[in-house]
Amino acid sequence: MPLQPDDLRRFLTSVHPYDALDPDALDVLVPQFLIRHYKPGEEIYAAGVQLEGLYLVLSGQVEIRDENGVAVSLLGQRNSFGERGLMRDGTAATTASALDDTTLLLLPTYAFRELIAEHTAARRFFDRSRAARPQKTDLAHSRVETLMARAPLTIPPETPAQEAALLMREEGVSSLCVTNARDLIGIVTIRDISNKVVAGGLDTNTPVSEIMTYEPVTLPPSAIGSDVLHMMVERRIGHVPVTEAGQLVGIVTQTDLTRFQAVSSAELVAAISRARSAEEMAETTARIPQLLAQLVAGGNRHEVTTRLITDIADTVTRRLLALAEEDLGTAPVPWLWLACGSQGRQEQTGVSDQDNCMILDDSASERDMEYFAEMAKFVCDGLDKAGYYYCPGDMMATNPRWLQTVSKWREYFRGWIGTPDPEAQMLASVMFDLRPIGGTKSLYEDLQEETLEAASKNSIFTAHMISNSLKHTPPLGLLRGFATIRSGEHKNTVDLKHNGVVPVVDLARVYALQARLPEVGTRARIEAAIAAGAVSGSGGQDLLDAYDLISETRLEHQAGLVKRGEKPDNYLAPTTLSDFERSHLRDAFVVVKSMQSAIGHGRGMLS
């Protein structure tokens, strides 16, 4: 018996987003739907073909498989499908088949495009990409290249101090960059001349090389404005040179920041940089959950929020390292403290443990190792007191295994790549997210490049890393739902960290290894992989959109707990989400599963 218009209308009013349309809009929409019948096993469309339109299940069941034939969804009555391809380029991203006698409603492509163009509710429901955020003008959303002075005044190192002071007065500036050609070697400020020449009684012809700050801290043009502010308040400086490939390209001063503010996170950084103990720092880090809630409420993107929160952890670490040297005396050989895990990727949220290690100069003796063991204990204990609890897996510099010389670390990485057993895969996954925090950065630079090159050339290691990346799977139930935790404290929830964010982190790490990309952050790795051709543009963009949605859902969940006076965690009950939110989150998980399937069926996959 054919479906009557009134019956179709009643059915549509029970399905989102059609239930949000006014009666006149439904009058226009109802006649445009076509009815299609399919027998068990009959293909509705195949991946890669041009879609006829949007499908809506009236009765029966439809199985959705990705391009590698892996089932990702089992759809029933009131479920829509085909929108992902329609919202992109009109090409099917999956294959759909009827499992039993199935009746579908088909909204032709032209009518679907009219629907989303004319009705906000429909556009919001079917568009799986991250909604555009209001443009912000604060430091957290401003790149350094938009803040810096692009032609900083420079002088050679032999310039007399008096000549430098006259130049600063004439140009109305408070600092000069000291360069050899375009290479930055130092910075001299009006304060240096006042304190060291005038007050210190030096000859006014003293060359600036004797009073300048040698090898000043710098930032790249791609850094964000809050990086500058945090660096200034932590190190008590007013000028930050901007360099690219070792060459001076600009400078940012306190004056450049006057109309930009990132007060909340900067206040915490400033307080930590003045702290004299881990207990003092703990009083400040206790405010991080409130900062997270404030940043989320302000509409900040997830990568901005996690970056600002990680900045605080970095400052705590550097302050503890400085206090350790005050307590233990100057380090006997060059050293480097590195973070891995979420801190290494600059992706910390309101729930963080510590993952760290140390690289020492090869000249370190057994006695020197005792010094650094004490330093590591001082810092790791301090981090724990400050709220960054000890790593359950003991991935910390207090473990002698992770406090080693450059040569030993080189041996570690060669071993993991050459013999990729399960432990090697796990360790490599952690250690490929290393990021220098304090000390001599050059100890790691060559090691990172060597390791990326060796890893990318070893197909067996890459295959093992791919297999390892597939161990964390999105929480998908085939029947258009979620595979929730079945028992225990977190029963009926999904783990947005281990089954949500981590699968994307693992995929991005593999892309970075395959293409020898130095980026450490997950989003930066995916963007670089797209640019390098390591992942397709469409697939990469889908993965970025999915990662954004999962990450923002996670932060919104944590912020909601904070607002209710509860401790933030990663366990979300799907029942707390609206139908709209559940649909979008599940589609994001489907994208991640599809990308896992794609990399698992690609070259080098272990059988």
C-alpha cells in the first residue's frame, strides 16, 4: 500500500531535524521525497559513486561499510545516511546495503541542498564539521607573526654601549637585537645599559657583546600571543625576538601586547614563576579546573584551551628545575628535561598525570648521574605535590631507565625500531611525543631527526606501529548506539580519552612517522600529514572534524563537572546528550573507525 502524504508527514515530524521545521516548510518538503524498496542483500550505493540524495530508513535495516568492507553501522527506522558524502562533494564515502526487506525515503540532492540552505536546524544537524567560532582578538587566538615588529633594529656585537643607547633614544625603542649577518646572537636593552654600564661603572665604549643577553629565548612566527605573554611573565623579560630557521624575522615587546590580554592563564603562570616551593605552586594549580571551565565557556577551541593549560604545567616544571639547581648546585654537565604524553603534545586537560624523562650529555659520569637522580626526584615529587600525579606506568625521570645520556637514548630508539616487540611499540608510542621543556635543547634535535628517518624507512616497525595504533577503538555499537562500559564505577559511560581522543592521537603519530614530520601535537600532525600527502585531503579533513568534535565534547563534559563542584574526568554518559549531540558524536567515532580501517588495510599492515 503506497505511503500517503499525511502518513509521510506524521513520520517526518517524529524524526530530527524535520520535527523542527514549520508546517509550511513541511508542505514543501513532503512531495519531494521518493520511496525506494530494496531486497535482502541488495546494494543501495557503493563507495565512490555519486549519491542520488539523502536516505532515511522508513522500515527494515541497512548495513554501512567503509571503503575496506568493515561494518561501521547498522541502521534502523528513522536513521539517515549519505549526508557525509553530500556535505563534502556528493560522492559516497561508504557502501550501503539492505539487510532485509527495506523501505527508504530518498530526498534528492537538489532538495537536500535547498533544505540545508534554508533551514538552520537542518544545516546544523547534517553538517558534521566544526561550527565556525566567533573571531576573537585575544592573545590566545593571535599568532606571533601578527603581533611582531617585522623590522627590528639590529647592531653588530662590537657596537659601543653609548652608540647603542643613542640609537635606542633616537628610534624610541627599549631594545636592540645583536646579530651576525641575520643570525641572532643576543639582545641588549636600555636596562642592560643602565644597570651594567651606568650603575656598574663600565666604560661607555664597552662593546654590547659584553653586556647583552647571549642567546636569548625566542619564539617562531607560528607561536600564539599567549606564548609570548607567558614567557615574559615567567622569565621577567620585556622583549622576545622572533626567529625562523635560526634567523631573526621580528620582535615582540610588552608594548605590543597592551591591547591583547590572556589574563587568567597568564596570572597562573606569573604566580608559579614566583613560587618558592611545590606547595605554593599547588595553591595555584588548584585553580586549573576553574580556568578550564572559563575557557570552555568563553568558546575557546579545544586546542587553545589545552595549549594554555599545558603552558601552566610547563611553567611548573621549569620552576621546579630552577629550584632544584638552587638546592643542588649548578648541574655538572648539560642536560635536557622533556615531557611526553599529553604534556608533550600540549594537549593537557583538567585531568593529568606526569610523563617525563631526561637526556644528559655523553660526558656524564656515574657521580653526575647521582646528581641528576636527585634533580629528577626533586622535580617529579614537586609535580606530584602540584597536582600532576605520578605516572602509573613509571614513565618518569625518577626511573633510571628514563634518565640517560644521548648515546643511551640513541641506543633505545634504534632498538625499538630494529626489534619492534610489544614493549617496544608501547615505548615508542610514548617517546615519539617528546617535547623539550628545560635545559639544552640541542641534545635532542639531532636525535629526533635521526629517529624519524630510521622509523620511516623501516617498514616492519611502521607496520607494528600501525597495529599498535588500532588497539584503542571508538566506542561504537553497530545498532546506531555506543558501546558503553558494562560494569564498575563507570558503568554505562564511554571513555572519551582512551576510546575517543587516543585513537586519533595514535593515527596522527603513525602519519607523522610515515612522513617524517617533526610536529608533536595531534592536530598539527594531521594538518602536516595532509600537506605532505601522507593522508588524503578529504579523509584528513574528516578526521580533523571528528577529532575536534570528540575533543570539544570531552572538554565540555569536564567543564560541566567543574561547574557542579565535581572533579573532572573522561567518562561521559551518552544519555546526558541530546539526540542531536549523540548523532554527531557517533558519526565522529564512525569517521575515526573508518580511518583506522584505511590505515590498517594500507601498505605495511601486519597480517
